[in-house]
Amino acid sequence: MTETPKRATTRQVRRAPAPDERTLDAERSRCQLLDAALEEFSAKGYAGARVQDIADRAGVNKQLINYYFGGKEGLYCELHRRWARREAEFNDPAVPFDEIVVRYLRHVLDDPRGSRLDAWRGLTEDLDDVPSGPREDLSDIERRQAAGELPADLDPAAVMLAVMAMVSAPVTKPLAVRHVFGADPRSPEFQEHYAEQLRRIVRHLMTSPADDESRSR
């Protein structure tokens, strides 16, 4: 009688992830949650977005939102901090103001989700219920005024608000773009034309009253 050879058995030992792997996994989960939150917030507004939907979109357990961000509001605040870091990459104080404004426009056109979220919150939510967050930093405009790049008689806050409105208009008022320009706000032709017109408008804003008077003579 021939013996049947025994099968060799190998026991698989589960290896615990190394510290650097855990760090990468945590960072990946954080990024997935932030991207998912921006998608949900921009599509449904802050109030309409559900934590479970954000977690499902990210493909992670919703408990991680509390663990990493302390909840929905913390997730929203972290999106603001992430935007501030990206903003610092292209908002160069040495670059002329008209070019800075066009850079903001191109960022909004490339990724309109932030502008959509702002529009949602402004139109659908009670101002007293929205986390105020930090006040907008006006120091760059004030510095440009002191250097003579922008007229000193303008309120920096008014300049900031006007620029924000012009930059976000193709995203927040697409129907107005179609009625005013007769163009699709998503088309490359409109976006290039609007960027150049916005640059020219801001250049006029940068012109001092004395320059206007000397040019009119």
C-alpha cells in the first residue's frame, strides 16, 4: 500500500504594518475624506451634506471623520486650511495684482467646487448658523496700496470683495454669463476672453486718479 504524501502546510503570519505604513494609510484616508467632503459640500451645501455620504464617497468608515477632524465642522475648517496652503503657492507678493487676480480666476475655473460651496452657504443658510472662521487677510492689498500699486482711497475690504465676486462669477452666475456674453462659461474661448478682460479691468483699478487725469489731457 502506497502512502499518500502529506501536503505541506504553511501558516501565514499576518504582519503588523510598520509605523511609516500606518502614517501613509492615515494620510491617504484624510485626503480621501477631504476630497469627498468638498464634492459633497459643493453639490449639496454644508447643511445638506451628510457625514455618512462623505464617508461612503471616500470609501472609509464614518468614524474616521470624528477621529481625524472632530466632526463635520472640523472637516469643513480643514478644507479652509488646505485651501490656504494652496493659495500660498501662487499668491506671490512680488507678482502684479492683475496677474494675481487672473491666477485666482484660473484656479476657480480649474476647480469650481470651492466657489460652488461658498454660493450654497451664502444663499441657503442662516448667517448666524455658519461657522465664521478667520477674517479674510487684507494685508497684501494694504501693502500694495502703501507701495502705490493700488489707489490709497479704496477700502481694502471693498477691493477684496469686488475681486472675489468677479473671479467667482463664471461659476456662481453661469446663466448671467450666457445672457451677457452669449457664451458657454465652460468653453475655453470664453474663459480666455474673460481672463483677459478681468486683467484689463484690474489694471484700470490699479491706475491712480492722477494717472487717469494726466492721460485725459
